[in-house]
Amino acid sequence: MNAKIQFGENWVKVNGSIFYLTPHALRVVKEFYEEAKADNIKVDIEYLAKAFELLKPESEAEAKKFIDILNEIYPETKEIIDRIYTNKNAYNTVREL
């Protein structure tokens, strides 16, 4: 997947969707993305952004631990993360009404 990816001060934008991350998560995801890109490795940044927006790591060490786990279990958990993220957004939308 050729995703259009941009990093901001506290967010990452993937194909038009913006994900707000903790500073620790943003640093780790950006570093991971840049290393993968330099090595010509495809990564699903949208999956990582959704997961980190939900997990909200409180330190860089915790964010690195999470990214290792998420990458190891990626194929099995992508659908689960997508579903949780969608349900969270639907719940927030209903609350705002």
C-alpha cells in the first residue's frame, strides 16, 4: 500500500486520516517509519497510528515495547485494531450528538 504519510507536532496523517499520538508514540512511530523506508520495508503506519492512539504510551520505552509487540502480531491483530478504533470513533460521535 502506497500511503501518503505526514507527521505533525502531535499527529500523523495517513491517506487523509489524522491520528493524534502522545509525544513518545509519535517519536517511535516516526523513527520506525523512517528506518523502514530507508530499508525499503513496507509498514502499515495506519495500523500503528490507530493502535498507538488507543494505547497512549506514557514513555518512550513503553512505546518501543508496544511497537515491537504490534509488529510481531500484526497480521493477526489488524482487523481487531481496526474494529476497536471504528467502534471508539462511533461511540465518540454518538456522545457528541
